Amino acid sequence: MLKVEDIGYWYTTQTDYLFKDVNLTFEKGKVYTILGSSGSGKTTFLSLLAGLDQPKEGKVLFNDRDVKKIGLTNFRKKDVSIVFQAYNLFSYMSAYENIKTALRISGIKKTDEGDFIVDSLKKVGIDESLIHKRVTHLSGGQQQRVAIVRSFVTEHDLIIADEPTGNLDENTTKEIVKLFKTIAHEQNKVVIIVTHEPEVARESDVTYELKNKQFSIVNNAG
Ligand SMILES: Nc1ncnc2c1ncn2[C@@H]1O[C@H](COP(=O)(O)OP(=O)(O)OP(=O)(O)O)[C@@H](O)[C@H]1O
Ligand SMILES: [Mg+2]
């Protein structure tokens, strides 16, 4: 469903490829992780998948359509949710208001919107005592959970996350990865997570490692 064909990218000069001739497929219902050392080009690669930037060579296909034809802005608005390490929530709003705003921005109407928001947050362990607090008064793990709820209530098929567990402890990290897996498996979405943590990669369905300008599949069972 999301596919990259022969993509290559460089920033300043063409001889400095970050990666080249990359062909990968990301299917619905699976969590993918992308591993790689710092500076290898993971965030750059994600920005191409998310329609934030275009590859210098090759193309990105979403449901067999070139995202360039869909239009990058349109693609980002209709199909992609992005979760960052720094959560990117509206800091002056509560968890409840953040989700409500995301629904508004995506044009999604729910008949019982209030209940829907409360239930969605409860699903990830944000209970009633936390829902109406400013998000800056929540812990890092709690804020990340709110960011994840925001990524799935918008009904986008593609969820892209850059180091979503970078600031969190081991147990919270495990829970967050589990949450992504539940979303991918139950809602049939594509989830792609960039991480430098092999423990996170091991929990995912498929792992690719970016090394020496190429992506190779890592055997998660081994
Ligand atoms: N806008 C830019 N202009 C020029 N070079 C850039 C730009 N953004 C990133 N780079 C360079 O491209 C390379 C890849 O950067 P990128 O952010 O994709 O790496 P990364 O794998 O995400 O690293 P990290 O694990 O540290 O987040 C780095 O050498 C970086 O310095
Ligand atoms: Mg990065």
C-alpha cells in the first residue's frame, strides 16, 4: 500500500547520496521499524514517506498512486499522521482539547464527540483525572500517548513516527510499541517507526536497517 521505487536522496551534492536505489513496500496491518545510526538518513527517509519532501530520484506510491500526483499537501492532509519525539501537542490545551482540535482540523464529525474523545484517551490509559489537565502537566509517556491517540482518531491509513519513544523509560517504551501494534493490527493501518533502539525494533513486525546507503531487512526472530 505504501511503496518506494528506486528512490535516492542527497542534500547538497549528488555524489553524497544518503541512500540510493531503494525499493521497499509497507503493507497495511503491520508495524515497521527503521533502524540506523545517527546521521544515516532515517528522518530524511521518513520525510519522503510522509510527503514532507520529495525524493531526488524515484517515486513514492500510496495505493499505487504517485504521491506527487496526489499532491504532497493533499496526501499529508488526507492520508498521513505524524508522531514526533517531542509530541508536538498544543501545550496550552488539555489532552481532550488536543484531540478535539485534531478532529476539527481533519474534518471528522462524531455524533457523540465528547464520549468518543474520552473513550479514545481511556484506551491508552489517560483516565478522567488527566484528560482535562494542560498537557504540559502530564509526564512524557502520557503526552506521547495523547499524541498517538491523535494519530489514530484522524482515520489516516498511514502513521509515521520519528523516535516516538526516545524520551521514555523501558516499560513505557514497550507499552507505546504495543499500542502502535494494536492500532496497526486492529485498524489495518501502516505504522512506520524510526528508532535507534533494537528493543523497539524487535517488537515490530518488520525491521529495515539503513546502513551504507542501503536498506536491508533484519530478522526480528533472530
Ligand atoms: N536540511 C539539511 N541540509 C543539509 N544536510 C542535512 C539536512 N538535514 C539533514 N542533513 C544531513 O543529512 C544526514 C542525515 O540526516 P537525518 O536527520 O536524516 O539523520 P538521522 O538518521 O535521522 O539521524 P538521527 O538518528 O541523529 O536523528 C546528516 O548527515 C545530516 O547532517
Ligand atoms: Mg532523525
